[in-house]
Amino acid sequence: MPKIRASDLAGKLGCKVIGDGGAVITGAASIEKAGKGDLTFFASAKFRKALSTTAASAIVSREDPGRGDIAVILSENPAYDFARALWILYPAKGREPSISPLAAVHEESMISEFATVMPFCCVERGVTVDKNAVIYPGVYLGEGVHVGENTILYPSVTVYHGCRIGKNVIIHAGAVIGGDGFGFARHGGGYLKIPQIGNVVIEDDVEIGCNATVDRAALGETRIKRGTKLDNLVQVGHNVEIGEDCIIASQSGISGSVKIGDWVMLGGQTGVADHLEIDSGIMVGAKSGIPWSLSAKKSTGWSGIPALPHKKWLRTAVSMEKIPDMLKKINRLEEELEKLKSEKGG
Amino acid sequence: MPKIRASDLAGKLGCKVIGDGGAVITGAASIEKAGKGDLTFFASAKFRKALSTTAASAIVSREDPGRGDIAVILSENPAYDFARALWILYPAKGREPSISPLAAVHEESMISEFATVMPFCCVERGVTVDKNAVIYPGVYLGEGVHVGENTILYPSVTVYHGCRIGKNVIIHAGAVIGGDGFGFARHGGGYLKIPQIGNVVIEDDVEIGCNATVDRAALGETRIKRGTKLDNLVQVGHNVEIGEDCIIASQSGISGSVKIGDWVMLGGQTGVADHLEIDSGIMVGAKSGIPWSLSAKKSTGWSGIPALPHKKWLRTAVSMEKIPDMLKKINRLEEELEKLKSEKGG
Amino acid sequence: MPKIRASDLAGKLGCKVIGDGGAVITGAASIEKAGKGDLTFFASAKFRKALSTTAASAIVSREDPGRGDIAVILSENPAYDFARALWILYPAKGREPSISPLAAVHEESMISEFATVMPFCCVERGVTVDKNAVIYPGVYLGEGVHVGENTILYPSVTVYHGCRIGKNVIIHAGAVIGGDGFGFARHGGGYLKIPQIGNVVIEDDVEIGCNATVDRAALGETRIKRGTKLDNLVQVGHNVEIGEDCIIASQSGISGSVKIGDWVMLGGQTGVADHLEIDSGIMVGAKSGIPWSLSAKKSTGWSGIPALPHKKWLRTAVSMEKIPDMLKKINRLEEELEKLKSEKGG
């Protein structure tokens, strides 16, 4: 359990504190559920009411709720400074560096003496694992794989041969990096599997969710660039390139050879057809289907199946339920017009 | 192979048997594929024809097909009594309780002497596993995890630290419980990971499908309540609460902080946006996209992207293909009206 | 690194070579990225320009680009012959047959002396593994499972008891074969799990993607026929039958008891409702929702939610964004017609 004075925490954050700076913080909770000892934060107008009633002992906030009974840690970016505070209250636990005698580690691999390899990992020939990396149980590292400093691979992650994982990367349980891309050449008698001789490169600071899958390239590489985050169950096809600091929400699927710029956000369950380009800075709404390249010049927000500029899609989406009525009205209009015409003609 | 007289089986089920009560049951099959020795059931009008032709030796049915050649086990709820019969014919095989010497079990954990821990499981400090629990190979139980009585964790399940699994729970192979929620605080230079310091609570009688993922809470808990069933590849975001006896079909995704009531059914590939509420008793059609909270007062059935009351959606869905024709008709109406107006004006 | 003369490679492929047949091939790359020593191929008009500028040393092509500086391997089916060439340049690496002493293999199982079982695999009673099969680390083979010749099971694959895997099958990391179908009988107090007593049969030459899930049958079998390919994260429900040489793209979900013919293609994220039939030869566009059986007589291409014949859907999809305008026009038409009528009446 953490224990720190609000004023000390504010000092570490470089923030000003007002109100009861001596309040002792022993936990953290949402603004609605927080109680005595908890730190919380206020970042959304939706919770304005809770700002004056929360039972938290301290709050990170952009504004002063005018309460003397709690500590208010002032911040221009409360969600960010609250996250920083959580890292102070709940520092990541290190693991004692060691290679478990219950792991199967090829003698021709290079594991830093400051790395951790837990039981039942299988490390093949030519693998390198840099310092402070933590490899949880049941991980498989194929021949020639590289794992950078401070990177964490959670249980049962598989990294196929030749893939390269950067520094400070987090790959959650069950994710698979470098499985064969889905490529088959049709011929008279069926399909011939196309050898997938490329690899996957995961750059620094990337996070990949549980049971996500990132396929190796057919030729060349599949690349996920610095700082990008993939949520659980995301699929990335072969030869895809995803830029920096992208956010790809759960169950989205990115088909082969797609090129995504920087700072792109894809909502959950989005699908992107193959060989498209998505410009930097574009946001795509959840459950969209993207059959064409998206240009930021045309719109920075896209939604729908097929994807339209977000505002156009919003208008379309709300009017869809009116189609049956429209049909009726059109039929009545046709009848009335016919009547008018015949009366006129008659 | 099971072997039981139809009359004896009916007795165990508390059902009346008519026809050939002496028929010997040695297997089970669908009404269309059943042969001599098989038990089958009749629960859907779709198979009425098969009722009089099935080669099964015994049938669980609400009605009497008037056949003397087979045993008819009368039931008010044939699907349910057939399932009960299967449990009698094919009782779950117990496993000899034991902790495999090939598992890595922390000395400061508490495994019941009546539990089974198979090879290559990794059990961390402070874990408790109650009696009759079965932990298949390759499972990872993080620090402080609790696994209740009779619970089965199939191969390669990962349960992150601090999560609590109730009694009689089934978690299928590859599912991940308690991975980090997808939360990042944006700042000038990129994203800061928000520590996910909450946990996941899985209540009694829950079943979770293969490769499904349930994220731990950012703060507080993610909770799946008693009796709820998640199908394969379902995603449950951080801080979600799912009520009792819900059925969540395959590949559905539930975003962070959603609150779902009891007896809710979500069709496959449904997506629910974050922070919404879905009232108890609501049924959602497959592949729906839910961008707003669903009120049972407004409708108990919802479908579509975005989700509409089911009947309204049905009307909309069937009329969508008429849009191109509607467009043509509107253009023609405009022309004709212009013509009428100009004739009138002229 | 491969090293072969273009003329020798062409000879092995049974193709004619023109241009610089003596060019030495040491690698392979896409037509745009290829450099000296690389083999590439030309199969899509999209890359016609690159045909005359590529720096590759050799190209598999249907037509002669008229360049004397590179080797042109003539082929009626360039993608196919390029794939064949890759198999020659990069032959699959065999593994030394062996059963790892770090695997847990039941004494009453039959592993061919020519098969490979890697560390941390768990092989239960009655399993048979035929020659040249390769079982990667962390795989679980339940009681009575059969694995055919030359089949590869990548890390952390789970095959539940009683399932049968054919020859030359590839199952990628984390895939789960034979988990329980999603079946529950509702009764007054909740749901009773319906025992899933069937199995899964995977025929020869099938490939199954990373973290895909194929459920065992409730009664009888779930079957995936010869040559069919499932991409990552695909879900196949209980009692499904998929025909030969089908291509099921990533994140598609096939509900229980669906019957799919031969040579069917499903685009990514497609969903198929339960108990439907899809005729042989049908192609379904990505992200489609299929609520009814698809007849090849009606159309061989289908798309949309709900799925329509592809051409009809295309017309519908492009016209959807016009709905808001249509609404406005209809309202104006109604007003004008009213005005005309009242003028006429007045």
C-alpha cells in the first residue's frame, strides 16, 4: 500500500497543491468511488458534480473546486499527471534477473545477465535478450529473435524466427508475432502456400494487447513504429507498416500491405482492406470498414461501412432508420403526382 | 461407451417414458443423424419431419410421436432434459488430484491437496487453488490469484496477478484474464501508459471461451457475474461489469466501463462503445454496433449499426437495398413536378 | 542465403528463360524493392511501370518486358511459379526428429521416431503423432488426439481430446482446436452447459492461423476439409462443416452448424449466422453479415450487412451517403405537391 503526503506527491509531479496538502494518500480510485486516503482526478465535465462531493483525500484537477477539506493538485493535464502519480504510488515491480533452470535456452543464444527468463520458456539458437527484459513463462522465441532492453513479454507469447522487438516494449499474454502472412497462389489443383520469408519489426515503446497477432512479411518486413499501441485481439497482416504513436483499438483488423501514418487512431472492430494508405492524424470510428485509402486533406475523421467523412456518416447513420418511411412517402408522392397529371390531362 | 435402458434414464431424469422403454442407449446424436442405440431430442418444429423417421432408439420430446418402436422420454423442456441426459451418459472425467513435479509452484502458494496442477504450469507467490480445481498444462497464475473449487483452467490460460476466479468456472484454452486495460494519457511527446492497478473478478459458474480476453481494471475491478458465459475470442475492456446469466457470443467486444445487466444476450461480433449501460434482459442481434445505452423500456431487442430497436432495424435492413431505386424515383419525381409546375405556369 | 543461376532456377520450374539467364539469384523481394541479386515477379497491371525499372536480377513474368539486362522467367501463372521458386530458394528447414526430455509424454501414446516433440509439450494418453510431424513448445495434445504426417503445430497450440488432424496441416501459434461449442440449455434457474461430446476433424493440407479457434461438435463432428485455409483469429463454431480449398480471412466468425461448400472465400471480419448453407464457389466481401443461406444460383458474390448480391450491394453502399439529401428532397417534394394541389383546389 502506498503512503505519501499530497504535498510531497505534488512536489514530485512539479505541480502546485492547494487545500489540505498534508492529506495522506494510501490508494487511488475513480472520482465516484474514491474514499478516505484515495487520490483521484477530474478531467471530464461529465463528472463535475462529483468534484464537489468526492470523498477522495486528494484530487488532480485543472481547476480549484474551492474545497478546503481535500488536497487539490493543480495540473494542466490531469489525466496525464494522475497517470504519473500512479507510477509513483505503484512503481513497477522489478524481477530478480535470472534464467530459470526450467527454461530451455539454446546454448548459442545471448541472454543478458540482467534479464529474466522464467520457467518453460523456449529460446532458440541465435536469440538475443537485452538487459532488464522480462520473459514470462511459456514464451517461445524463435531462431534469431531479438528482444530489446526493458521489454516485457507476458506468458505464452510466441515470437517466430527472425523477428525483432525493440526497447521498452510490452507484449501481452498470448500475442503472436511473426506468424505466416496469409498468402496462397491459386493453381489448377488448389492453393500453393507462398513462403513468408520476411519478418516483423516492433520498434521501441510499442504495446501489443493480449492474443493480438502480427504476421511476418511475405518479402521484406512488417513494421510497427515507435510508441504505437495495439489493443487485444488486433490482427495485423503481412507487410503492413504502422506509423508512430498510433492507437489501434481491440479486434481491429489491418489487411496486408496497408500503410498507416503517425498518430492514427482506429476504433474497435475496424477493418482495413489490403494495400490502402491512411494518412497521419486520421481518426476512424469504431466498427468502420475501410475499402479505400483515407486522405487527411479530405477529412481527418472517418466512420461507417464503407467509411465516409465522419460528419457525413453521422448524418447518414441517423437517417438510415427513416428509409422505410421514405419508401412509403415516395410511393405516395408517385401516386399523387400521377393523380394530378391525370386530372390535368382529363 | 454409455449403456443404459431408456426407462432407467427416464427415471434418473424424473421423466415419464412411453413406447419401448427397454431400448438400450449407447450413444447420442442429432435427430437427423441418430441411429440404433442413440438418444436424441426434438425441440424445434424445423425437425418435425425427422420425428417420425429418426432411427434413434430413444428421444426426449415434449410430445408423443405415436411410435411404439422407440422410447419417448417426455419432457416439458427437451433441450434441457437432453443436456441432463448427456451428463448422465457422459459424466465429466475427474483427474487424479496431484501437483505435477513438472510444474513450477511457488512455495508460498496454497494448492488444495484435492486439486490438480498439470505439467508446465507456473504458480506464483500467494496463489490459492481450492479443491477439485484442475489446472491444465501451460497455465500461468500470477501473484495472489485465487482459483475456486471445481474450476477448470484449460491449457495456456493466463491469469494476471491479483485476479479472482470463483467456483465451478470453466476457462478455455488460451484465454487471458487480467491483462492491462487499454489506457494511455496523451501528452506533448506521445502517450504515457496509465498503470492498471485494479483486477478482474470472475464469479461462480462463469464459462469463458477459447482465446477470449478480459482486461483488469484501471482502478477498482472488472467483474463478470455468476453464471455468465463468454464465447471464444470475446473482448472485455477494463472496468466493465457484466451481470448474471448473460450470453456473449463469439468475437463480441465490450469497451471500457460498460455496465451490462442480468440475462443480457449479445449476438456474435457485436461491439459496445465505452461507458454505456445495457439493461437487464436485453437481446442484441449479431454484428450490432452499440453507440448508446440500451433501455429495456424502449425495446428489449436491438440490432444494427448503429443499433435500433430490433423491429425498426428489420424494416430498415430489408429496405436498404432499395435506396438506389429510391434515388432514381426521387429524381424522376422532381423532374415531373418541375414539368407540372412549368406547364401550370406556362 | 540462396545462390542459383536464373537459368537453373527456370529449369527446375520447367519455365523458359530469356534475357540474362546467367544472372545469379541470392534473394527475393517485391518488384518495387528488389535490388541486385533479387528474384521478383510481375502479376498485376498495377506494377506495370516497375516492370521496366525494377533493379531485380530476375523476374517471373507472363510477358517479356524486352529487357536484356535481367533474366525473365516466362510463366503462365507468375504468382504461382514465383511461390514455387521461393520454395526452391528457401526450402523448409527440417528439424532433427526427437522427443524432448523436457516434454511430458504419456507412456501410452505413439510418437513416430521420425517426429519432433519439443520442450514443454504435454501429450496425453492414446495420442498418435505420425512421421515428420513437428510439435513446437507448449503444445497440448489431449487424450486420443491424432496428428498426421508432416503436420506442424506451432507453439502453444491446444488440441482438445479426441480431435483428429490430418497430413501436411499447419496450425499456427495459439490456435485452439476442439474447445467446447457454445451450447447451453436455458431452464428456470439459469443455464445448463450442454456437454460437447463430439470432436473436430481437420483434413489434409489445411492451414489454420494464429489464435484461431475451432470448436468441437456438440454431437458428431466439426470438419474442415482438405486444403482449406483459415486466417488468424477466425472462429469456427460447433458442428460446422467447411468444404475443400476454402479461404476464410482473418477475424471471420462462422456460427454453429453452418455448412460451407468448396472453393468458398470469406473476406475478413465476416460473420455467418448459425445453421446456414453457403454454396460452393461463393465469394463474400469483407465485413459482411450473413443472415441467410447463400445460393450460387442467385449470385456468386455477396457483400454487406445483411449480405446482398455483390453488385446490388455496391449500388446500395455508394448511395447510402445520399440518404440525408433524399430526406430533404422528399420533404420538399411533399411541400411542393401540397402547394400544387392547394393551388389547383383554390
